[in-house]
Amino acid sequence: MRKTGIFAVLFFIFSACSPTPATSELTPVTVQLRWTHQSQFAGFYAAEHNGDYAAEGLAVTFLEGGPDMDIHASIKDGRTQFGVAGADSLILRRAAGDPFKAIATIYRHNPLVFITLESSGITQPQDFAGKTILIARFNTAILHAMTSHTGVMPDQYTETCCDYDRFYSGDIDVAHAYLTNEVIKARNEGHRLHIINPDDYGVHFYADTLYVTDEFAIQNPDIVSRFLRATLRGWTYVVANPEAAGPLVQKYNPDADPVLEIAKMTASIPLVNTGEDFIGWMKPGVWAGMEATLREEGLLTGSFDIEQVYAMQFIEEIYLR
Amino acid sequence: MKLTPRFTLVLVLYAAALFIGLGLFAYNSGRETLRSAAISELQATALEKEAALNQWVEDKQADITALAADPEVIRSAETLLTADRESLEFRQAHESFITSAQPRLISGEFLEVSLLHPETGEVIASSTPSEEGKFKEDRLYFLNGRSGSFVQNPYYSVALQDIAMTAAAPLKASDSEFMAVVAAQLNLVEMNEIISRRTAIHETDDAYLVNTSNLFATQPRFLRDPAVLQRGIHTEDVKRCLQKQSGVIETPGYRDVPAIVVYRWLPDRNLCLVVNLDETEAYQPIRAFGWSIAAGSMVALLAAVILAIALARSLTRPILALQEGTARFARGDLDTRLDETSQDELGLLAVEFNRMAQALVEQQTSIRRRAEQFFNLGPDLFCTLNATGRFLDLNPAWKQSLGYEPEELAGKVLTQTVHPEDASATQAAIKKIAREGSGRFESRFPQKNGHYRWLAWVVVTSPQDELLYAAARDITDRRLAEERLRQQAEELERSNRDLEEIAHVASHDLQEPLRLVSTNVQFLSRRYLGRLDQDADEFIGFTLEGTNRMKSLLADLLAYTSISTSLRDYAPVDMEAVFTQVLENLQKEIQNNRATVTHDPLPTVLGDSAQLLLLVQNILDNAIKFRGKEPPRVHMGVSQVTNRWLFYVRDNGIGIAPSYTERVFVIFQRLHSRDDYPGTGAGLAISRKIVERHGGRIWVDSEPGKGATFYFTLQPVEELLPESVQAERLTPETRETVVDRARDLI
């Protein structure tokens, strides 16, 4: 009886001393995506599908975003660990007090552009004065910044939303569009377009950015690094193999059109792999430029330290170590 | 395996190993040489391309600097920067700026030339109108171009959807003040040409640049699809190169074809230069060389095979001749001699063989001569018979013994020559000998004069010769003697039998008249005793006594003879029960003599229970009867000697003098007067008869006054183990003497 007792104690001590029990046990993490399942997140799917997450000891769950949904809420209260959101929204939420920290930017060129019909003769923002522009409310900042940069003030044009038929019929002169979506569809439908890219007019906004909370980054730097490393491996894979995007998206969204998803992924390649530095890399200058633009647009006021919004340590650890 | 093929095989294998080894060595060193050559060539190509690329970039830098220094351009720029965009002056300056750049656009050196605002990076004028109004404030060429001439490394232009390179230089006013940036998008066709320029030597050579984002900066030869180009390249060589390394690797390139790849990191350009050549092509000459080696080796091997066979034949031919000669010799051709002409070891072997053969022949001749001497000298009859039993050789003894000349019997069949009564027995004996290899038999054989003689034959077979060797000896005299002996024995047996029969009949038949005599004498005694005179009484008494003795004698004689005539129907007899019965029978004698009779546990033996009872009773009775002054102490014991039970009966009686120990067993022999010890003197004779009838022996060991010990042996029921523990029951000193004695006697 006494012996059994001693063994029980020993066993308890040993099991307490042994390191993290089994390496086969994966750490569960959840990712809140920005929008519904599509090739915009193909790199994440690839990392999961290719076992990159498992290799890093992670079991990853993806949560869809969608209209009328606050994708930040679950990150903020810790229900999900990772989020994908627009860089500008991260700045604004941080300024509003949410402790969000960007760790890598996937879409380093913003897919948001403005399109005009070739026949309209409108080729640059300078031409927007007196025109009607189809624009969603959450994209007005970029539009205003771009036109302001070229000397055309927002009160010089009319904004409307969101009937593309009126744009194609010539009723509306300019429309916002995504290179990875509407532009492909329009071209597929045979429309001849002129594309006005805010990037050419002083507006350099990062798009999809991976972020966590300050608390999670401090408490689980290892999980963040592992997750990021696997994710970037997934993105490198889909950039090299865009045709994989079709089946990958279908896995999460069976209704998706694989041909369209591949085309969207193909269009995304230069936005993800810009030809400068590395996939996922961030430049402090771009973050500063975004802050400046948001201030100019009056969306951001008061004192605010832009360097709190992003952390280079994880991406530097991966690429520069 | 025979010598020739083995020899050939070894030589061929050796040659094959040699050719393969040499071939592989030559092939590998050739391959290594080719590899080194290919690598050197690729490295030279890489160096040449790097130099050419740097030169081209320098040229472009010089060009843009020259353009920025063009007075017409400076003049136009001054106006473009200051004048109202809508003014005529502006349009003229614009015109003038484009015109100044025109030669370089027409030559295709620049794809687009633009003038950028020094602060905002706005495109003020451009040879591509759609570019005007855009802002390049974050572009590297703008940022760097403000301070000096700069060529931005290949980058992916979202607008162009392609790789682009842009050169820029600061435009300075006549007073050397920085005024604007002149930028030109370079025509990458030239760079592509530099990188993809090929020497006419190879088919699969390829060269391309990759930027730090793994994107192709120039088009590889085998990739044309822009969509595929856009995906970039992630091969091992590029991975290493982008880690700012230079080196050589043999790896499947982007085409998944094994290639020798030289990668070179270009630090000035921040680009990776890859030059490669398919291994198939690089090693093409060695393959042809390999085939030549293989073909040559095959031819050489074929020659080696022929040579090996010839060599093996030349070596084995004399050996085969040797073997053939030896075989011939072995078959009995003793005159065979080998060719001794060869001077080599085989020649020596032949000489030795011939010497051995000669010695063997001589030895054989000598042996034969000796055998013949014995054959001819022997007094016994020697002959050889062939497999069918016909005589072959016969020695001269046949003539001396039986009168035959050898040739008279030669060819005759043995079994047909012997006495007709012995023919079948001889036939059977010969068959048995043929089966067993040797044997003996006896048969009658006729002399030449027709009288038969008994011959004892010893025959051995010689399967090698297919012969029977036979020796016969005339045993007629012995046979006659044996016959006589047999007849005597039979006669003796018959007379013994007759005697016993007579004794039996006599004792039996004599009883009747004796009884008559006895009865009448008793009548006489009863009626006339005391009535006649004293002498008559005495005579009657003597007569009575005599008839009584006669009765006893006859009874014992009958008992004695009946032992021989009784059937030998033996069964297991428990000697313990026999002993008990005897004690009961002798109860009166024991009591009268106050005798003590003891015994060992007694075994069961094989015999006739009634006779054995008689045996034990006689001996015990004697032991009690021939007592001394002391009351008799008799012990019956048993021990095991070889495969018999040895019983003994020891007493403390008067004993027997050693000279009488045999006499006591003779019937009616007495050592003492009837008055001292009553009885007829038949008891021990009957006992001996019983023991001998049972296949045993009986004897006595005694000294007068020291008691006597009677021993007798009986058959066990089953074979006894030799010397069992029961022997231990004898006292040590007597045991040995008894056992020794017993051994002597049995």
C-alpha cells in the first residue's frame, strides 16, 4: 500500500516534469478571414492542405467573414487568435483603442482600382471633376486621397453606389473595382476598360494584413512565428502554383467556380509577390504613408504612434534570421 | 565443373572484370572531365554575361545622364516646371522635350522617357501620355534619381503587367541646381539578348536573371507563357543564389530536367544569374564514348573468350590425354604408357605415371607368381569358379587327391559334379555364399575312379572378378570318425536307456514277489515266533529285516529311475512354499532332534514342484539326520550366480571327509552303518538326479566335525540380471569362496 503510494507520487512528479506531453498534439488556432471563402485566402488553404501548419504543430480553423459582420470582434475578445483585415482598418481600430498588431501583409499592393470605360476618355483622377463615381462607403478614403493628390477635391464629383449596370451603360463615369474580381469579370464580359490605380497617384495602401492582439503576440510569440512561417509557405506555394487555388477554394466553398478562382489568384500574384523584397514583408514607410493619408482625409485625428500598429519582429525572424 | 570450362570461365571473368573496371574508370574520368569542362564553360559564360550586363547598365546610366545634360532637355524642363500646363509655352516645351528624347526612343533604347517633378514625383511630361499626371514619389528610381544617375533593378510593374527597369538621373539647371528627374524605362530586349545570347555550341543551354522576389527578370529560353513567367521560380539553385551565394549544382531546373547549373549572385544588380546546361547534353560525348568503350570491351571480351578457350584447351589437352591413359590403365590395359615428350610439369607427371605403371605391373606379376606358387604347392584343392559355377582353374592337388587333370574338370558345373544326394544342398550353399560373400559347406565329390570322397569347401566370392574362389579339403576320414562316434553315442544312450528301463521294470516287478515273501515271512513271524527254537526266531527276524530293506531299496530305486522317466513339464515353483511344505513333512524329525531350521527368502524357480520338494526334503532331512552332539542348526540360503540361483543348505552336523564328497551322491552308497544313521543311501543320488534333470549342479563342501554345506543350482523363471544384490546375503568370506567355486563348477 505504501509502495503504491510512493509510486503514485513519483509518477505524478515525473509526469509533471516531462516536457510538453506529445509532439503529435497540435495546438489549435483559429483564423478570422476578412471575407467569404475565396482565392483571396488561397495561401492559408494551401498551408493547411500541404501540412505546413501541422508541421509547425498547429491545427488551424478558418472562420469566414462576410457582409454585416464585425470581423475584429472575435480577435479583440480572444476567441480567435489570428485575423485578416485591411491595413487601413487596423490603423483606425488601433487609434480607437483596439490592441491590434499587424504581423505581415499579404496583399502589399491594394487590389482596389478605379475603372472607366475606354470610350469615356477618362484616364486619370484629374479627369474626375464633375463626374459621377460609383464607390462603396469604406473605399471613399482611398478615392478622396487619390483625387486630392491630383488636385481634384471630393466635392468636385458625385459619389453613388452601387449599380454596375449603370456604369457599363455609361450612366456612371467611374467605378471602384478590384483587380482580383470586378476587373476580371468585366474583361471576361468583353468590356474595354481603362484602369486608374491609386498606387500611381500617391496612395499606397496595404490591403489584406495578418494581425493578432498585442497580448497574444507577447504571450505566444512562438505560436505567432510558427503560424506566420507556415502561412507564408502556403502563399509562396500558391504564387508558384496558382492553378491549385481552384481545388483549394472548393474545399471550403464547394459552390466556387474553380476557373474564376484560378483567374483571381493569377491576378493576385503581382499584388502578393510585388517583385520587391519578400512575400508578407512590410515597409514602415508605407505604414507612415497610410497614416498620413488617413489624417489628410480626416479619418484619423489626435496623437497616435503608427509604429504600434505593426510588428516587424516576426517577419524579420522568418526572413532575416 | 570440368577443367576446360572452369579455366575458360575464370579467364573470361577476369577479363570481364578488367574491362568493366577499366571501362568504368575511363567513363567516370571522362564524365568528370566533361563535367569540369561544362562547369568551366558555364562559369565563363556567367562571368561574361555579368560583365556584359554591368556594361549595359553603365551604358544606360551614361545615356540617361547624357539625356539629362542635353541643353535642349534642360531648357524644355525649365519651362515645363514653371509654365502653366495649359499654355502654349508649356506645350512647346513638352514637344521639345519629347523631340530631344526621340532618337533614343526610336532606337528602341528607351521605351518611355519622362520628366518627374522634383518634389511630388508627378510625371510632368512623358513620351507615353497616359503616364502624365501619375505620381512616382515612392519609386526607387525617383528617390535615387534625385541625387545621381541610377538604374533600378528589374521590378514587376503592375501597370505594365511585366518586368520593368527604369533609369533616372537628376536634371540640373544651367546653374547646376537640381531641377527635376529624368526617367527612362529601359528596353529590356537588349538585356534579354545579353543574357540569353548563346554560343552555337550547345542545344539545351539556358541563362536567365531572377530578382529577389523569385521573379524572372529575363525570359528563360524554354518559358514563353507570360502567365507562367509571372509565377516566378523556386528551384534549389535560385533559392541558394538568392541567399547571395554563387556556385554550381546538379539539379532539375524549372523544366524538371537534370542540369548542371551555375548560379551567380550579382551584388551590384541584386539579381541572380543562372546559367545551365542539361546533363543529357553535357554528357552526350561521354555516352558515345561509353558506347564505344562498351563495344570495344565486348569485342575484346569476345577475343578473350576465344583466347581463354584456346589456352584452356592447350592446358587441358595433355591433362585429358593423361586422364584417358590413366582410365585405360585402370580398365586393365596395363601396357598403356603416356607420352613423355612434353618438357613441362605434365611431362614430368607422365614420366612419373609411367614409372608407377611399370612398378605396378612388376608388383602384380610378382604377386601373381607368388599366388601361383601357393596355388600349385597347396595340398588342398584350390579352384576358381565362374558366376555360373563352372570350374576354371584347378591346382595340381586335384590330380593328387582325386585323380583329375585340371582340364578334365575345367568347364564342368560344380553342382552337377557332386554326389546327386548333395546336389541340392550344394546349390543352396552356393546361393547363400553368393549372397553373403563367403561360406562353407560339405559335399561328396567323386574321384576319377568313381568313389566318392567327402570334401569340406570354403568359398569366397569376388564380385570384381565375378569369380568364386574355392578351397576344398578331403575330410572323408573325419566324416567316418564322426559317424563312428555318433553311432557309439547312440549305442550308449540306448544301453543307458535299456538299463534304466531294466532297473525300473525290475524294481517295479521285483516288488510283487518281494511283497509275497514279506507277507509270508510276517505270517511266519506272527504264527511261529517263540514256538520254534531260538535260531528259527533269529532267521525269521533276519528275513523280515532283509525283506524290509529290499522293499526300501526297491522303492528308492523306483524313485530314482522314475526321475529320468518323468516328463520335463516345468513350471514356476515358489521355493518358499516348497520349503514350508518340507518343514511340515519333517516336523517329527525336527522335534525329535530339537533342530533349528532357518532360511532366507527364497525365489521362484522353473521346475517340477514334486521333484523340487523331494530335493529340498532329502537335503534337509540329511542335515538333521547327520547331527553331532549339538542340536542341529540348519540354514537354507540362496544367492545368484551368473544366470542361476545358487541354493545352499548349511548344517552343524558331523560333516563329510573331502574324499567322500563325491561318493555321497552315488546311489546306495553309505558312509555310516545303518545302525548309526538309518536309510538306504539313495537320498542324495536322487537329489543329484533331480538337480541334473533340472539343468543344475549339486555338490557339497565339508570337513568332518565342522558341518556340511550342500549347494545346488536351479534355473530362474526369467533370465536373471547378473550378480544381483541377493548375493550380499552370504557372509562376505563364504560368499567369495562359494561364488568362485560355483563358477568353477557351473
